[in-house]
Amino acid sequence: MRALQYRTIGAAPELVDIPTPTPGPGQVLVKVTAAGVCHSDEFLMSLPEDQYTYGLPLTLGHEGAGTIDAVGPGVTGLTIGESVLVYGPWGCGRCYPCSKGEENYCERAAELGIKPPGLGAPGAMADYLLVDDARHLVPLGDLDPVASVSLTDAGLTPYHAIKKSLPKLVPGSVAVVIGAGGLGHVAIQMLRALAPCTVVAVDTSEDKRALARKVGAHHAVASDESAEEQILGLTGGRKVDVVFDFVSIDPTTDLASRLVGVGGEIVLVGVGPGAVKVGFFSTPWEASARAPYWGSRSELIEVIELARAGKIKVEVEAFGLDQGPKAYERLAAGTIPGRAVIVP
């Protein structure tokens, strides 16, 4: 089968031919119909050799959709040909977080060497994907896999981040979304669907600010030295209730720290190296910061239902498997307004 692999530190991914896997006990072989391209992939491929821990060669793709092609011994309850999404943050399935479906916070994954597809285990940018357990497959039904595959991360990650902040997003509240790209433009739609708050998007790109307005942001401002003044001008000088930072580099975390108000919250969703200083003299009273990771299996089902109800839609641009390297070039250049999707 064909697979898009990261094979050499610092080099572009390559399309290669590798053996098609055979499912063992408890495993499921999925024929891939779509795989999402993510900044997390770009991040790991930018790591120097002494910091890279994901193994080589690595088949990329932690967002996957496909149809059930074959099952290993002991697997029941699945139908050959059934359309599914792949839940990415695999865990042990037995610890307390996993028992709640929060495999993104598995207590034993590192100890047991369990890694997500595309982030350590072979990923979905291939003709076939071997899934370790049937519980990591969620029925997609009649939803389009190309339009839906990014829900497994670009949908699930912002949903998990937003869900825990909903008590703060009451009528009259303000939520700021920094970064209106692949995850941010989905977050804007979720905020509009789930909370009665005013949504302000911040981005360096006019195209992405236009996308933010298109998908429901009440306001979209340029991410420059005037951003704080612009946002506080929109709120009448009042600091904001929640800032969702989908970039998380020093300029954006600094902006978030200046914007958040008393009792507010900063949510660092992006994988950038930025940090927030929290302390008695550093943040407003009762303000907090957190850094969530991905989301739970039950939350993925909830995200799919939002999509099925027409509340959220991922802007996608499709690429063939052989165009994968070009998709990553476009991602790095910032010229993909929503999400790139590989279609084998």
C-alpha cells in the first residue's frame, strides 16, 4: 500500500510503498477515505534530532476516516464497509481517565508505549490504517468523510477546550479566539452554537479574518500591536471573560494575559512554546490559565452530532496522497484557510 511517511529528520515527507498490515487479535483494518493535515505534524517534523521521539519512518496522519475492511480475532459489533472516524488519543482503556472515555489523559500511555496514530503509531495518510481497538472507532453514518475527518482533532480539540469554559460564557460575556485557522474557525462556530457570548477573532491574515466573519465571529481584528486597543474598544474598555489561544507563542500569550479580566480564563490550545505567567501580581483576581489536550471519546460523538445538526462545518481543501508534501508546504506558508485533507 502507499503511505506518506516522515523518514529523515528535517526533510519533507515522502510517498512510499509499504506492506498492507493484517489485523491481529482485537485490531481493525480501516480502508482510509480521508486523513487530515495538522500543524502538529509540522511541529514534530520541525524538531531537531535530539528532541524527536516519534520514531522513523513515521506514517503521518492523526485525523483519520475510513471504512471497515477487515477485523482481527475477537472483534465483534462492526460491519465490513461501515464508515467510521478514528478517535486519535489512544490510551490503555483501563485506568480511571480511560474508564471515563478520557483516553487523552490516560495515566499509563507513556509507560506502556501507547502512542496516537500519526504521532508515534502508523497514521492515516496511507491506503489502510491499522486501529488497535474497536473502541477507537466512531460511526460516521452518512456524513461525508472528507468534510468530517478533521472533526477528530480540529473539531474535538476546540470542543474539549470550550466545553469546560461554558460556565463563564454567560449572556454579555466576551470570548476571544486567537488564530482563526484550522482549529480556530471551528471554535468560532462552536462558541456561536453553544454560548450566548460575543466572539472576537484575532489573526494576522486578512483571509482568515474573513473566514472568521463568514463562520460567525461578531468581530475580527488584526493580530498586531493594536489588537488589544481594538478589542477593548469593542468591549467599552471591559476586559474579556475567556481567551482561547490557538497559536500559543509569546506575542499571543502576552496578548491573552493583557486581555483577560477578573475571574476570566486563558486557554492555551496551540502547540507553540508560549506560556502565561499566573500569580498574585501577574493576573487579575481569580483569573486562571489551562492547557487542555485533545478530547474524550464521548466528546467526539458530541462533535459529530453538532456536525450532523449543521451547527459546525470545517472548511477543507482536498489533496491526493501524492500531493501530501505540497499540502504541508501550503500549511507552513499559511495559505490554507481552513483544513487540508488527504484523500488516498
